[in-house]
Amino acid sequence: MAEKLMGKDVAAAMKENLKAQVTEAKEKGFVPKLAIIRVGARPDDLYYEGGAKKTCESIGMDCQVFEYPENIEQESFEQAVKEVNARADVNGILMFSPLPKHLKESKIRELISPDKDVDSLTLGSAAKVFVGDKTGFAPCTPQAVMEILHHFSIPVQGRKAVVLGRSLVVGKPLAMLLLGENATVTVCHSKTQDLPGVCREADILIAAVGRAKMVKADYVKAGQVVIDVGINEDPDNPGKYCGDVNFAAVEPIVDKITPVPGGVGSVTTAVLCKHTVMACKMQNGF
Amino acid sequence: MAEKLMGKDVAAAMKENLKAQVTEAKEKGFVPKLAIIRVGARPDDLYYEGGAKKTCESIGMDCQVFEYPENIEQESFEQAVKEVNARADVNGILMFSPLPKHLKESKIRELISPDKDVDSLTLGSAAKVFVGDKTGFAPCTPQAVMEILHHFSIPVQGRKAVVLGRSLVVGKPLAMLLLGENATVTVCHSKTQDLPGVCREADILIAAVGRAKMVKADYVKAGQVVIDVGINEDPDNPGKYCGDVNFAAVEPIVDKITPVPGGVGSVTTAVLCKHTVMACKMQNGF
């Protein structure tokens, strides 16, 4: 039976650490603040927003939601984003995406300063993650994977990490983060030949494709660490969520595994706060 | 005995194609033009410059060298780069690097517009290569590797490509280009455990570490394609160059291999011209 890598343990440790950093910031006269920009009121966004607000509160940070109607026009919304971005009291910005289709999202994203771009929405942040510039913020989900590996002291250097999926939100930036810690990184995807065979070669297997339970027993071997980034509707349990990994099939084989729910997803808002605290420090030179 | 993948064959085919594109551009009233910015007169730079000028000439493109003294000051040089960049007749810019140490290179690089940045010196170009935006130019060397694979009809999709080296000039962008063509990409490096074993897994092995002859017989197996990006002083033949691959040891084992010299290095100036012609077309909307 595999060790379950619980996201809540990681988040709890991160929050303890962040609480101390927020106290330190406050002593210097700064309250780290996250701005959440939301257009409309999608249930997923509201759910994540609730979690983010709760995490901010628990560590003493400020969080302010800037909400706009779903039919807001491009020009007004651009103006609004510029205003939020220009606020001296806002250190980090999370903008929910995708935006409604009538808005030019690629243009709007770039209105966020890279130094406030705590969820890596801009090309400037992407470039920094690619080149390994530590002043750039990675998207919260791949960073959450790294936090889990660190928290549980899972060695990365020199080991084979296989990233299943190559999205800009998870797979590609995660490959760069792993490479930055000296893993040997393989990125595979739907076109990979013998995908199970490639995954079996991993010391650390990270599934980030968004396909329910696709990683089955033949994708894994004894001794592996499996990190499941997927959040999918469970085809076998209507109304429930499941990961990209068939947990029941894989868990008996591998050494360590993150559950879904309760794994990576439980760490992302702590990362968002960590990035915002880092942003506050960098912006104010301490 | 392996098939030798000769760079000159690739370059010749590219130049034929580019010649036709330059003729087409001229018919529309545009002469694609490359600007080369050089500070001082390092022999390596002069050698590459000579090759680039010759390639431009052979396809009917313009090439102008902007030369500055080695002791040029930051401010004057910034002004100079801005002026070159602002010229309407200049479509692509190559700036030799590294610049003398008293110049802030990272700042100067960003003065080049991404749409003229034909050798990928800016963060904007890096970001585009990372996200897979085809309007961004990759550095010439990794693009030359892709041109070789294409020219010799070496299948990439679904196959295992192992990139040995993770530099920003070759390894990382090459990984992104290979991923963009649906290869399963592994990036390995000095910290990789069992490096020979990882390399032996490749269908396509690309060596880009800058260590003379480090890829030996135990790094390869029958059937592989080996692309050697290294250009090193040959420890066994003073005054000669050699690659990262021990050619004598590897060539009898693998299926196809690029020689050094005569492989990847022979294709880079053709890529530079290709990018400049593309830039001319994009800038003028045809």
C-alpha cells in the first residue's frame, strides 16, 4: 500500500511559514494583498475564490475581489484591469480564466505587471519560468507539485521525472521547474508511442492530462512516486471528482501517491499566497 | 556504417527555397535585410559574420554590418541598437554575444523588437518558443537541428527524442521545438543518473553540451539518429574541431549521424536568412 501524500499537510506547513512572513511584512508596514479579478460568477471560480480568501485570511493577508459583469466591454475591462494593476496596495493579481469569449484575453493578460502576476498569466512570466529566472512566478498548480515533492523530501536531482501532459498551465512549466532542480525530465502526451512503457520508466510520474483515470496499473511500477494533477468528473461516481490516475489500480503498486481530491488541489491556494507574499517583498525590497 | 547527414545538403535546399522567396519579396518591392551588430572583432564573430554575409548574398538578400568599438559605452551602444532596430529597411537583427563585460547585455538584448529578433535574444522570443507561438523565432542552432530532421525526412512524431544539454541557446528551445512536433522529449544533463542508459533509449539523440567527444559507444544503440550540436577544440587534433560525439566510436553503431564540422553548423546561417525572410514577410503583411 502506497503512502498517501496529503495536500493538506503540505498546505498547513506552508501556511505556518507564510504566517510568520506576513507578520514580518506587517512589522515593516506592509500587508501583503491579493487582488482577485473575476468576470461573471462561474461556480468553479467562486469555489476557488472562496478557498483563496480563506487561505489569505488564515495567514493574515489581505484579499480583495474585483468583480465585473459578464457583459463588460473590452475597453472598460482593460481600464479596470489597469487600475487594479496600478494600485500600490495590490501585490499579486489572480484573474480567472477563460474570460467570456467577447473579450480579447491575450491582450488583457498582458496588462498585468509580471511582478504582480502570481499565477503566471503573462508571456513575461512564461519567459522567466522558461529561462529559470527565479523572479518569475510559475502557475500555481505546477508550483504546488514542487511544494509536495519538497514537503515530503522526495529527491528530485538526477532522477527521472515523467510529465504526462504538455499544457501551458501545468506540463510545460512543470518540466522547467523539475529541470531547474536537476531532474531528468521527459514530457509525454497523446502522441507518445508506448505511453505506459515511458511512464513506467519514471521515478516520479506526474499526470496532468485531464482524462479521468487514464493512468492504469500498466503505467506504473513499484517504487514510484505518482503525483496526480487531474481533476475530472468521475465517470463511475456521478457528482464526484477523480484524478487522471486510476487510484484503486495504481495505489497498491507504487510507493507514494497523491489522492484526488485532497492532493495537489489542496496546495494551490497556499502557493497563490506564497507568491503574493514574495511579490510584496520584492516590490518593497525586503 | 551510418548515413552521414550533411549540413550542406540541408543548407543548399533551404537556400533554393529562400531564393524564390526573396525574388517574390523583391517583386513586391521589399528586399529582406539582415543587420549584424558586432562590438569589437572577435575571430569567431568575424568567421560567422563572413558565413552569414555569403549566405545572404547567395540568395539575393541584403546584409549590413554595424560595427562598434570594444570600449563603446552603455548609453551610446543602447542608442545605436535602438537606431538599428528602428530602421524600416532592417527586417532581422543578429547581435553577437557575449558583449564586452562592461555592457549590460540583458538590458541591451531587450532593445531588439521580437519581430526582428531572428536569433532569439529577447525574453519575448523565448516566451513565444516556450508557448509554441509560431510568430516567435527560435535560436538558429536548435532550428537548424529541426531543419536537418525535416530535410532527411526523419520522423519525429511520437518518437523518443533525448536532448543532452539544457542551455537556453540550444537544449531548452530545442526541447520545445521537438515537443511542438509531437516528439516524446527527454532533457538530460550533467546531473542525470545513468546518462548513457538514458541516451540509449532515444530514437533521436541530440548532443548539445559542449564537451568534446563525451558521447561514446555506450551512449548509443543500433537504429538511432544522432545529431551533434557541439563545436569543441579537438583534444586529439590540435587546431581542429570536434563535436560532443566521439564520431569514430559512435558512427559504426548508429543509423544516421551528423558530422562535425559539416553538420548542424553548416545550416545555422541558412536558418538566420530564413528567419529574416519570414520577418520581412510578417512585417510587410505578405
